[in-house]
Amino acid sequence: EMKILKLLYQSLRALEKKTIPPPLIRRIYEIKIMAFYGLGMEVFQCVRCGSRENLTGFQPSEGGVVCASCGKSLYPVSPSTLYTLQFILCSPVEKPLYIPGESGSAERIGNDYKSISEDSHSA
């Protein structure tokens, strides 16, 4: 598919330019590829109640963010991490890779989400 090739191209460009650490480029690629195939994480509304307010946590086993009203999650999510994840998922593949905010948190969440997704789809 053309958008996968474009994403691969932009990922290779980012590796060449060395503007983003290679492990983070890998996570961005994986997050976007999973979304292309319908396995993407929900980062715009609570996976339990659908609220778009007070999104404070991430629950990989449920596939996305959780609001404060719905209770505990595996990982607390800062507004900047949430923005970074939203940015990754909404950025057109034609644009060069760029990451605002807390890239370390976004990378950790990407790692955990990928692990949960692989486990649930290999069973």
C-alpha cells in the first residue's frame, strides 16, 4: 500500500538525518503501521466511557486512554504525552517524522501497547 511505503520512506529519512533517536523512529513506525491495519490505540477518548475530558491514563490491554472518572490505568499519561501520541497518529505520512513533547513517555507507551497487541492477536 502506498501510505506504508511513504511511512517507510519518511522513517528512513529520519534515520539518515538523525533528528530523532532510532528507537523512537521504530516506535513511531510501529504505532502508525498498527493504526493502518486497524490495530491502533485510542488516544482521543476514554476507552471505557467515551469521554474526551481528563484523559489521565493509558491502559494497553484495553487499547487506549482512560479518563480520571473511570479509574485507574496501568500508566499515568501527562497532557504532553497524550498530545505526542495524538500527533503521531494524526500526522500525514507525507510529512517528515517529527515528535513534540515527551518522546520517552510516548516510546514507553508504544512499546507496551505493541506487546499487548502482539499477545492478543497471536492467541
